[in-house]
Amino acid sequence: MSTAVSFRNINRLAIPAIIAGIAEPLISLTDIAIIGNVEENPIEALAAAGIVGSFLSAIIWIVAQTKTAISAIVSQHLGATRLHAVKTLIPQAIYFNLVFSLVIYATTAFFAEAIFSAYNAEGLILEYSKDYYQIRALGYPLTLVTFAIFGVFRGLQNTLWAMKCSISGALVNVILDYMLVYGIEGWIPAMHLKGAAYASLAAQVVMLLMALWFFFKKTPFHLKLSFNINPQLKGLLLMAANLFVRTAALNFAIYLANAYATDYGRNYIAAQSILMNIWLFFAFFIDGYANAGNAIGGRLLGARDYKNLWTLSKKISLYSVIIAFILMAVCAVFYNEIGLIFNKENSVLVLFSSAFWIVLLMQPVNAIAFIFDGIFKGLGEAKFLRNLLLAATFLGFTPVLLIGDYYELKLYAIWIAFFVWMLIRSSALVIYFRRKYLKKEV
């Protein structure tokens, strides 16, 4: 396998990863675009979809960190030509994800009303949130097993298989969203918010079935469970545990933002739902290059090729910043039209437009943070990532949000806090990488 860090080799992984990565936020964006335009209680439905989508993402990001850990370990062993050493590890990790997801579903579905009350949801928004979540949460086992398999694919330096699965799932979701939310007269009754939940669930089934097909047909691994614990399992779970804590801190920031927006009023949380989903869409888009950095970085570390590791960091950062500026330019041109895709209420659109520029302005900073985040995951630097997110969240994001809230900045407070959060993350990652890995290259 070529060790060259070329534009072609990077984009061979990055472009399919971008397409695969945006499929998940595209499902959420499709949901809120369709739900936000229903005739019956569109603002309440949009607010509920945004709150639930935020909580679902929080849970999935936390427990799906085994995907990143699997990818890092597989890529490092691939670089060291020792894949045989992790053949029993893969099924153990996948079954761990399955059991863990069932526990998460059983606990959160039962306490759904209490969970969304903590987001300051009440009345119709709370009722919608509970109903929507209890259907969407059925997809936890499907999603987490799929993500674990995607981690195997990425570790093997292949993001094309995950892309095919994700595109298929997104298409199923879009088609069923229209059919189930609005209904087809004489055939399917309009199911409103529940219809969007069932559409997402069907998409997750399709993605899992396709992922299993590629896993059995294209990889050297299997799902036969060995009860002799693989020596790498402890390291994988330790890495995943550090990433759990890191992602919990990340999602605490998102939770706090949504809780404050809900407290400001239904128009604020509706606007925040649109802003957050667009921010996540951008994040997953740029994350394609982070995934390439994760896969290639792990392989280069396994081969102890520090010269190309440093070259990788420079090239992949440049590409991601260019992508960020392209996204900014497109959104600037269609600044006012973008909000109309998701909701037609003028009160919501005014709030959205007032803060959208902050989301756009932070994209180059986000790009650097996401890229080095991905590279560090591939290098197995989970402990540093954990500590950095804790510091950025509790010493950066939270104080800025509280100060902004005190001065009644509302949505401005939320997004200025996110901007500070990303500045801390990006600068710390670049400084640490230069200090630790640049000196090994020379």
C-alpha cells in the first residue's frame, strides 16, 4: 500500500467520507425541513424535532466512539502489517456496541418525558418530543452496530463502502419522509412527526443491512464471537472511555445551548434548531477530511512514518479550510433563502438570520479543529482530546454563555460561546501536534 500523502490518496478517502458523513445530518435536515412546513403546529413540531435530534446526536456521538477507537486500532495494525492480531477484537467490539445500545435504549425511552423536561420543553413541544424520541430511539442498536462496522472500513482505508450505505439510507429517509409525514391520500394516512421518526428508522435498517453485506464480502473479519478476550480490547475500551468523556463534554455544550434557547421561547428554539442542524451539517461535511486524517494518520503512526504524518497535517488542513470558505461563500449568497427551506414563520426567520453570520464566520476555525481532532483520534491521543474538551467546555463555552445570557444576548450568547469553544479547541490541537510530532519528523 502506498504511503505517499498525495492529493489523490487523501481525497480517495475524504470524498466518500464527506458524502457518507453528511448523510446523517442530511437525514436530520430533511426531517426539520419537512416537519417545519407541516400545516399543524409547525413551530412546535420543529422545536421538538430539534430538541430530540440534539439529544439523539449526543447519545450516538458518545456511545459510537468505539467506531473511532476501532478505526484507530485497525489502521495502526494495518500500517504495521499485523491485522491478524485484531481478528477476534472486531466481533467483540461490535457485540459490545450492540449490548450497550440496548441498555441505552431501555433507560432513556422509559425516562423520555423527564429527559426533555430538562431541556425546558413543556406542553405540546414536550408531548411531540416524547413521541418522536420513543420511535427514533429504536434505531440505537442499528446505528451503533453500523458505526462500529464503518470504523472497520475506515481502518482498512476504505470509506467508499460506508458512503454507499449512507447514501442509500439518506435516499430511503427522504422518500419515506414525504410519504409518511404528509401521507398519500387513499393509501397512507398523514403521520406528522411520527412519520419522520419511522422514516429515519427505516433508513437505519437499510444502512445496517448494506454494511453487513460489505463486512462479510469485502473484509478479512467475521462476527464469530471468541470468549478469549483479545489483548487489544482493554486498550480499545480505554480509548473509547476517554472519547466517551470527551464527547459527553461536547454534548453538554450542545445541551446547554438548546436548554437556554428553549427557555427564551418557542421561536428561539425553532431558530436554534435550524442553526444547530446547519452547523452539524457543516461539521460532518468537513469531517470527511478528518476521517481521512484519522485513517491515514493511524496507518502512518503504525509504520512510524513521522515525515509523512507532518505532511498529512499540512495538506489536509489546507483542503478543509478551502472547503470551509466555499461553504461560507455559498451560504452568504443564499443567506436569506436558506432559512425559508426550514420554516416560513417570519418571527423564526428573523432570529435565524440575526445569528447565522456567526455560524458562517467560525467555519475556518471549525475546519482546523475537526481536522486535528480526526488525526489525533487516529494517533490514539484520546486522553489529550478528553482533557481539551473538558477545558474548552467548562472554562470557555460555559462562562461565555452565562455572561452573554446575563447581558440578554440570547442567540448571540449561544453562538459567541460556540465560537470561543472552537477557538480553544483548534489552537490547542495545533500547538500540541507541533510540539509532539514535528520534532519526530526532523
